[in-house]
Amino acid sequence: MDERNKLIEIKNLKTYFPVKRTVIDAVTKKPQKYVKAVDDVSFNIYENEILGLVGESGCGKSTLSKTILRLNDSVEGTVIFNGQNITNLNNREMKPFRKDMQMVFQDPYSSLDPRVTVGDMLKTELLYHNICPKEEIEDKASFILSEVGMDKEALKRYPSEFSGGQRQRIAIARALAVNPKFIIADEPVSALDVSIQAQILNLLKVLQKGHNLTILFITHNLSVVRYISDRICVMYLGKIVEIGQKDDVFEKRLHPYTDILFRSEPDLDPRRREEKALIEGNPPSPIDIPSGCRFNPRCPFASERCKNEEPQLEDVGNGHLVACFNYRDKSI
Ligand code: ADP
Ligand code: MG
């Protein structure tokens, strides 16, 4: 059993989007199909950790994060935040949780309202969530900006006056302003120049420590996830296939998908680059998910059982879970 406090417990979460039916579908009475973006996912996020969520584009990372924040409805399953089941709360009941759970998006150009100054944006957040008395709001906004490495001069300016990296700092300031417990950062550095990425990652690390934050960090960039995470969760076609401490997951790569995905990470050493196998084929559609293990059509180790039976996550020690009948420890 893990002794740490669970901030978030996700149990059997499913988010399905109905596929638009054509006239022909209706006439031929074809059954309604669904994009199974999140398909029976269970895991915990512990207090004060940075959990990295990785997987190919389209595997359901953003959908999962929005469902945790109740920005999507789940068709099934439970989200427990700080001991409270928030799955069925209405908007009014969600308000205190909205404060505690913040989000930083990939694109700092579209996530900030171009018509509002940075100061007004921060003050609106502070007022809405009653963070401090009115007379302290100006000071509080300046202080938050200083925490993300920006001068208070920025308060008077509009988002368009800043670079991408500065805008992402402002987006982080907005999330931080309301004293959240939990932040989901969805590909927060993917749109930034490589030279700026490290600065933003370091800033998130510093803020995580200083504010005892819990962060779910979503990325498809393996070097980034390796740098920032305490634990790593690997997602494939709507499901978690492996989760564990960063070093365990990177070194053991128990699930064949994790192994192939991580081996495709560009190696800085050109001599080793050739050995790296890139993952073959495209992931199947989340509308028609293969039976059995959903990775079986792309898996080099697939057996008959894998085609018929769906493997569940099993603990192999040290809180390292893998969903595979034929997993192999690549560190030995
Ligand atoms: P990721 O963030 O891992 O790239 P997403 O969560 O954005 O993946 O998408 C997972 C799957 O769900 C994709 O097939 C995507 O097309 C689909 N999807 C996401 N949002 C919606 C939506 N609002 N309506 C219908 N399908 C969606
Ligand atoms: Mg996404």
C-alpha cells in the first residue's frame, strides 16, 4: 500500500463522444458508435507529486484531464478530489473545486483573452474566488507576477505585448493566483522555443515545491516528461498501460508499448540513434477498438490470449503497475 496522501482518486472513468450519425446510418438502423477517448481508467495522484502523462497524440490525454476537472462529462466512473466525490456536483457545488483545480494549456496565445490587461485578468480571478481583501488585490497581483519571474509593469499591458514564454508565465500566474492545490498542465511547453522550454519547466518545478502543488503534467515529449516527473503514467488508446516511479518506468519499460514509445525518443548520440526502432503503424481508431489487449495488432509479443482477453493493471512491486500478459523487464 502506498502511504502517501491521495489528492485525486480516479476510478473506472469513461468518456465517450457519440459519433455523428449519417442519414444512411439512421435508415439502416446502425447502432450508435462512440469515440472511446477515455475507456475505463483508474489511478491515483498523490499530494505534492508531479505525475507525467505520456502517450501518442489522440490517445485521450486531454480528454482525461478535462474529465478530471469536470469540463467533460464522464459516462461512467468516479473522480474523488481530496476525499470528496465530485463526479456529480452541479456548477454551484463545483465552485470551490474550480479554485483548487487549475489548468495551464498548450497555447498561451489562445488561452489569454487579448482584450484584457494582465492586471485585470489576475484581479478578476482574485475577486471571483475571494482570495484577499479588495484593498490588497493590487499588491497580491504584483506578488504573483514576481513569483513567475515577471515585473509588475506587466499588469498594465495586454497579452499581445508579450512573447510566448512570457505569456505562458502569465497563464501560470493566473492558475497560481487562486492558491490551487492541483494544476493540470496540458503540453505547456510544446508550443514554445526549445530555449524557453527549460525555463518554464524549471519555473513549474520551483512553484510546485514552494506552493506544495500537485501537478498532472501532460506531454508527448519524453525528454520533458523525464525531466519534470516524479511518476509516469503511459496511456494508449484511452487506457493506462503502465504507471510507476519515473526511473522504474524508464528503465524497466515493462509494457511493449512503453518500450517502443521510449525507444523512439531521439538520442543525442548519433551512434545509438540507428538502433532505435520507431513504433510501426498508426494507432487504431478509438471508435473501433481491437478486442483483447488494444495494443495487440501493433505488439511484437502478442499471443492468442492477447487477442481475446483484456489485461488489467497489475502491481509488480514499488507501486509499478502494468497491463500486459507478456511483459518483460528491459532493465535486465
Ligand atoms: P490527446 O490529448 O492525447 O492528443 P484527445 O483527448 O484530444 O487526445 O483525443 C482523444 C480522442 O477523442 C481523439 O480521437 C479525438 O478526436 C477525440 N475527441 C476529443 N475531444 C472530442 C470531442 N469534443 N468530440 C468528439 N471527439 C473528441
Ligand atoms: Mg491533447
